[in-house]
Amino acid sequence: MPHQVAITISAAIRPGEVAAVTQLLEQIDSDDRRQQLLPFESMSVHFARFVVLDETTDLTGATIGPSLVFLSDVDSPTGSYLRELADKAGEGLDQIFVHCEDYPASPGPRQRVDY
């Protein structure tokens, strides 16, 4: 039986894109598209959440840019889960992570996992 694994992915949000990604996540959450775009129920997911962290400063006054954090607890080996997520939730991941720096322009499952 697989053991529970916690996955955390953090990505820098492109300048000026915080409002767009926040609005998209709220929209996906409020309508019926969530299960189509992010079908966690069809995977061995216990918990999954996207969090937008706004720009802030550290204790020295240096700027910390905004970021998108994806948290997930699963009963699956990490590599298997990431491949399944990249395949089954590809459309949703693309719509969300396109707002993040260095996300591939035309990703397939392999490019999503590599990212």
C-alpha cells in the first residue's frame, strides 16, 4: 500500500499577473469547472490547495515577489503522482501556471512534470 506523501510546488508569479491568477482560481473554485480542470477525485489525493502569496518584504527590507503555491497530500509515489497530475489535470495546470515565470509556452505532460 502506498504511503502518504506531501507535495509542495512554489512558482514565481509573472509581474502584473497576481490579480489574473487569483481571479482564475476563484472562478474555477466557484463553478463546475474545477472537477473538469483539476480532477483530484480521480487520483489518490487527500488534500490539494492553491495559494497566492502577495509580494512582501523580508526582515532586511528586500522584496519577495508574489508566488503561487500548490500543496497536495497523496497516497502515491511522488513521481507517479506528478505524471498523473500533469496528464489528467494538464488543461487546468496550464491555465493556472501560465501566469508564472518560466512556464513552458506549449507544455505537454513531460514539460509540466519538468517544470
